[in-house]
Amino acid sequence: MVIGFGTITLRLDECHGLKEKRKIIKSIVSRSKNGFNAAVAEVDFNDIHQRAKIGFALVGNDRRKINSQIDKLFEFIYRMALAEIIDTETEIVNI
């Protein structure tokens, strides 16, 4: 079994409040969950309206496929153009 997990740190310059931020993050999280069959959630910066950190996890049996899915997830979030990706961290482990 192969598990790929990590975080994506986002900057939301156009956000002027927590309500607006939550709407954007909810959209990113739900579309990522549906598009990649991944566990995705906001994991940090909950009370800072111009920053967010999203955590994700993918499970499979092929390391290359998991790595490819993570790359596609990053590209998907980038192309949504709702927030700027300022940092990513990933790890892939075999169990």
C-alpha cells in the first residue's frame, strides 16, 4: 500500500474577511475531493483571512500513480485561480 500526503499553503490576497475565505476554501476542498477521490481539509491558518493551509491524502498501490495524482492535484488547484500557491509539502510512503 502506498500513501501520499502533504499540505498546500495558499495566499488569498483578494479576500477581505473570513466568510469570503471560507467560501473559497470550501470550493477548493470540495472540488479537489470530488476530482481526485482524496481526503482533503483545511488544516491551518483558520482565523487568518488571507492565508490557508490545505492537507490532503491519497491511497493506492502504485507509487508512480500516487505521485502523478499529487502533481495533478497541485495543477488543478493552480488552474482554479482562486488563490496563489505559495508552498507545497509532500511525502509518499510504502506500508
